[in-house]
Amino acid sequence: MLLLLLVSSSSSSSAALSPVGVVVSHRRALLATGVAALLKPDIAAAEEEPKFRRLAPIQFIAALGDPEARDGSGAEQWGLWVDDPGPRGVFLRDYATKLKKGKAPAGWEFDSNDWWLEEHGLIMPAPAFPLPPKRYLVTGARKVTTVLTVSPDGKWNLKDGTLYDVTHLPCRSARYAAGADLCSPAAARLRRPLRRRR
């Protein structure tokens, strides 16, 4: 999954999507596109450029996709962290003492059959699913800041750049989902739990 750095969002008239209930038996790599600042645009007409206004705090999109893609489908399986998940996370080394009973010290519920891991070994709260269909201003805090449009049918596109360009590279994450103890935090590597592909 990709974590997109969300800088803003824009409303759109769309039907609500139902939450994602996908369970996979293997780890899915996520690129973190951190939401540096969520902005809510005021749009007069769909054809006009959206006008964004800054919202706080910074938000992050969890997006699964080819890093080189400029558009695609499947955004109904993307999620949104409305608060930075890092400060509320628990390190893998502390799993047995701080998460084993299902609740993090910061108060979020931990599901050992569906959990999120940041590349530096931080178990994080899950994002909210699905990502609402609308327009978002996203950036990887490098060269590209662009508009991401998410449609109610799960299709998405970037006005400029690729998912990689708007991925927040320092904090990529992965989602672990399976049954039994196949994806237990107790079995995860403590050093470099996520391997860089680029």
C-alpha cells in the first residue's frame, strides 16, 4: 500500500462507500503518502480547478497501487489516517507488554489479524476505510504536489506525477492480514521490518 502525503481534500457529490472487509494471506507493501496538510476545497463547478483550504492536523492516505501508476482502480480499498498514526504507535519490541491485550496505551484497538506496521518497526492504528471519494491535494514533500481525484466507483487519477511521486518515503507502511498466527507481530522482524524496493 502507498501512503500518500495528503495536502488537501475537496468535496464531491457522491454516494457513501461501504467499509472494506478484505483479508489477505500475505503482507502488502505500502508506500506512505503522508498528508502534510489536509485541505478542504470549495468547488463551484466540477470543471473548475478546486480551491483548497488548509485543515489541521496533517493526514495520510493508505493507498495500494503500482508506484509508477498515474491512474487506476481499487481506491475503495484505500484508507485515511485523519491523525498522524506515528505518535500513537507501539514499537514491535513492545508488542508483548503494550499491545498483547488488544488495546494500545494511546487508546486505539489492536486487531492481531489485521494490523499496520510502519517501516521503522512501529505498529500503528488502522486508517479509516474507505477513503472518501473526492479531490485531494497530495504531495510526497519532494518535487510533485498535485490533485488526486477519487471517484465513487473506486477509480482514481493524479493530475500530474505518479503514486511514487506523491508517496511520503520516510514512513512507508505495510498491512498484515491473515488468520491464526500467520501474521503475528511476535513473528515480525525487529530490524528493518519493511524492505525498500527503490
